[in-house]
Amino acid sequence: MAKCEKILIAGFSGAGKTSLVRALQASAPEGWELFDDLDQLVFKTAGKGYARLADLIEGIGWERFRVLERQQFEAWLKEEEKGVLALGGGTLSPLLWELYRRGPRLRFVHLDVPFAVAWERLRLDVETPRPLVARGAVELEKIYDERRRLFLELPVTLDGVLPSEDLARELWKSLGS
């Protein structure tokens, strides 16, 4: 089987995907070059005139945001370098499942946290308020339950309550790096 060249980290908003990407970058073996967050890639390309990602989504709507997200995702996958990408909380789609079926060079990872942990992290993150928080805990937990069913189908699940540095070591080890 071909060696893994791209790691895609999925998980609910507040699971710690961006923190895990940073920990993976800090401990990366030679040859791993790209470490990105899909939401930030979308914001960099389409966020001119908006102060935050939440403002962009409010301004263009979720449907348009998902189109931009998919475009950035597809462009990132075409990059030749080995890389790690934190997916947006709602990125999982039939496209990703098709990629998983055909892509032995892709490693999908689910970063799992209980809803209560995700909600607490989201609620307390005043520096980068998340668009979904405005919907409230009850509505957000419904979305969490729907998405978690998809996340649990991914081949690797990591406990997002553990320190990101420990998870990074575990993931690099599992890849033989």
C-alpha cells in the first residue's frame, strides 16, 4: 500500500482540530510541509472585508461558504507536498467518502470529544467565536449528533480530550514516521 501523503482531520467544532494540526506541525517528520486549517484557507481567499470567519459566513450564507470550502479543499488536495488539513466541522460529504474509498494515500482521522467538552470550548473561545455558537447548545447538540455518526465511520478516532502533543506522537507513530 502507498504511504500516507495527506492527513485529513475531521471532528466537531471545538474538538481541537486546529490545535492538533499545530502539534503535528511542531513534531513533523522530515518531508511533511503543509499544515492548514480549511476554515482559515477559505477566510484567506474570500474573507476580504470581513473581520472574522463568522462574519464571512453571515455575509455570504452557509450554502456559498460550503462551495468555497469545497473549492479550497480540492485545491489543497492537489498540492504535491505531504500535508495535514483540519477540515471544517461540516465538511464531511459524499465527496470525502469517495476520496476515502479511492485514496490509500489519504488518512482520515476523527478527533472525538463529548458534546459537553466541545460546547464548553466553543462557549469560552471569545478570541475566535464560532458561527454555530449563536444557534445555542440545544440546536448545536442536534448537529453534533448528526455529524458524529459520520465521523465514527472514519478509520481512525483519537480522543480529543487528551493533550494535542500526545495525539500528535500517537498519529506519527501509527504512520511509521
